[in-house]
Amino acid sequence: MVLILMRMVVFGLALGLTVISFQSYRQRQSDRLEAAFVGFAFISMGVALSNINTQMATWTTVFEIVETIPFIVGFGMLYVSLYR
């Protein structure tokens, strides 16, 4: 039960970062803020998929491969936002 609660907190924090980065992008539309917003959105998606994966008993290996893709894209976009 504690693990599920902690995972939900991580998901909430990831969504919070996504919302804040989206608000920043809307206020001052720049390529860097857009890339940061997209990066945080993909990281939030990866966190959500990780939470779903812990609830599933089948297809875990395939799902673990699939859940890493949003993290790769998300962190890649954050890297791009730092060097644009």
C-alpha cells in the first residue's frame, strides 16, 4: 500500500512539473520552453506507464521495453531544451 502511494506521489510531481512547464511555455513561447514542456510530458507518460506496469502480471517484459521509450524521448527533449 505504501509503495502504491509513493508511486502516485511521483506521478503527481511529474504532472506538476508538466503543468508548470506548460504555463511557462504559454507565457513566453520559446523553443527551449517548448522542448522542456514536451520532455516533462513524456517523462510523466513514462511514470504513468511504470505505474500501470506494476499492476499487470502479464506482458511485463514487453511493457518494460515500451515504458522506457517515453523516458528516452523525455530526457532527450530536456537535453535539447538545455542546449537550444
